[in-house]
Amino acid sequence: MSQDSILRERKIRRFGNKEMEVMSGFFFNNKAGFLLRSLLVLSFVVLFASMPAYAAGKTDFCHEEDLSKSMKAFFVPQRGFLKRTSQGVCVAGRYVIYTRYSSDGDTTSYVLLDKEKGTVASHYDFHTGHSNSLTYNTETGKVVTVSNGHAYVFSLEGSSLRLLADLRTPRNFCKIAYVAKKGGYYLGTGNAIYFSRDLKKYSKVFNVPQVAVNQGMACDGSYIYINWYRYRNNQIWKYTLNGQYVGKYTLVSSLYCEIEEVDFDRGRMYVNIVNSEANGIYVCDTEHAVQSWHTEKEANCGEEGLETSVCTRCSRRIKRKTPIVGNHEISGWTVLKAPNCEEEGIKARVCRKCRQVIEKQVVPCSGHSFGRWKVVKKASARSEGTMERICELCRKVETKKVSAGK
């Protein structure tokens, strides 16, 4: 390298170091730098807060399967049925209830479908507005829907639906789900989820990211499902009850364009499809599809067995326990540890088939059985003597001294 090149490089280094010092001073030592640092920290906080929190290991359902591959018609109404637009849906005992919203902006029909037959059992008109989402309280037998800042409570007796209460809500909730484990309701508006035990007092539980247009919500007993709508590209996101993201169902289809709401019952998902060529209520299996099981461990009279399989839809390995088989064949008492002169022993009764210990008892120690004292060293007038005796069982030796002069 020439002398000129060396000098140019030194100048560049000095300039670079000086520039870094200036930038560092700006970033760390003045008010503008403080504001810039604050903005950067805030940006990271917003970014991470908007990301879903994942629940580790929660992959116990077929969430990668597109729903369009397993949709089966449950109730497909004739064209112009009640001349209204379908909205919420919920399973309520023997019935599947869904709402149909009138163009007058006020009247909503509640259609009760027989869950076994998939036919209309009854329908009622109520002035409950849009009624986008509804749920069934399995403890009280009440049906609740939310609409335009109200919560409407209905009694369900047989196939008869009767409006009991119209309660004002602090927010315009657009989705609701009864959660038996919590003894109350989860309600949502936008990306905020609230909890209420009595539909009078409300507390915020968690936030979820705004994925698309907000729709209904459901609970399968253990998880919360939130519907997000894009035309021909719907998503149902699954969360734990404390707001950790678990997974999602998808419905990407030109036939089933929009999901309004879903609900769950005995391993089936009920899906309310609107704004589509195939409007109606559909069902999908939500449990793993299994053809055969492989025994990993045989069950016996003392332990459960273990079987494994692979889901034909999502290719996950699934495990299940098999119940204990038969009764124990109990032996007589067997000594597991023999007692000795100083320590207790143990005896047990054991199953002859599975070798499980059924009952234990302590065997008391026998104590030493010493012989006569014998002189090992005689005592003299000036020195001590020694005597000993020996246990006839364990051969332990005990000694004692004899005083001098004896």
C-alpha cells in the first residue's frame, strides 16, 4: 500500500470514528436522542403486543385441515327462507338455534333446528336488532345474544323461546360465548375480550390481534374460538381461556364465502355460512380421524395400557390410554426384607399377574441373643481386664471392662 493510500485510510477512520461519536452523543446525550429511543422502545412494545401468545404443546386438534374439505350440510334453507340474512348460531340442548336478521334493522327471527333431524322445530321473532352472536348457558338453560349495546336473555323450554331480560352493556359487544369452566360469559368487541358472570359487571381478560372483520365467538368447553371474516378466506382462531394463541381453522372457498359464527358439540363444529352460494348450517368433525390403533403397552390388572395412532388428516401422532384389565390375584405374605437383630423387616402381598405390591407390613426386629460373658483378659492389681459376649444370631460382639484389682 502506498503512503498516500495509508494517509487516506487514516483520514477515513478518523472521520468515521468522529461520525460515530457524534451519532452516539445525539442518541444518548440529548433530548432528541431521548425521544428517538422512546419511540424505538414503544415500536417494539406495540409490535410484540400485537403478536399472538402461543400456548406450548397445545396441538390436540386437527387445526391445519381446511374446513371446506370436510363440510357436511346440516340445514340448507330454501331460497328466500324467512327473507332474512343468517347471523349467529349456537347448540342448545336438543336444538341448534340460529338468528336471521331482518332488513328493517330491528326484527330478528330465532330458528330452532332439531339437532338429530336437521329440521325446523320452531321459530320466533324478537326485536333484538342485529343479534350477530348468541350462546347457550348449559347451567341455567338460558340463551343469550348481544346486539347494539344490549344483552338479551331468553328461556328455552322444549322448543319454546321466551325473552326474559334486556340488559344494557357497557360496550357494543358483537360476540359472546358461555364458558362453563369460568361460570360466566366471554364477550368481545374488536380485539378486546371481556368476562362477565352475570351480564352486569364486566372485566377485561385479554386482547387478540385484529385479523380481519370481526364475527362471532364460541367455546368448546376448554378453548375460545374467534371468527375473522375475509370474503372467501375465513379464519377461526383458537385461544386458551387466558388468551394464549393455539392454532386456527381456515375456510378458503368460493363456495363457502363467509362464516358468521360457529359452535361446538360432542366433537362436531356447527358452521353458519352466509353470503355464499351454499348458505346454511354445516357440520365438521373436529376430532382426529383415526383408522387403527397400535398397542405400545398392554394394560394389566395394575396399570393402564397405551395405544398410538396417526391422524389421517393432520398426520399427528396421537396417544390414548386403555383401561386397567381384570382383578389382582393376590399371593400370600412374602418377605421382601428379612428382619435382623437391630432392623425391622418388610413383608408384602403381591399380585401374581402384574407383580404389583398390594399390601405391606413391617416385621419387627428380633433383638440380639447373646451368650454368656467370657473373660478375654483377666484384671490384675494394676490393670483393667476385658470380658465379651457374642450374639448367637448375628455374631455381634459386646465387650465390657473389668476394674483393676478384681
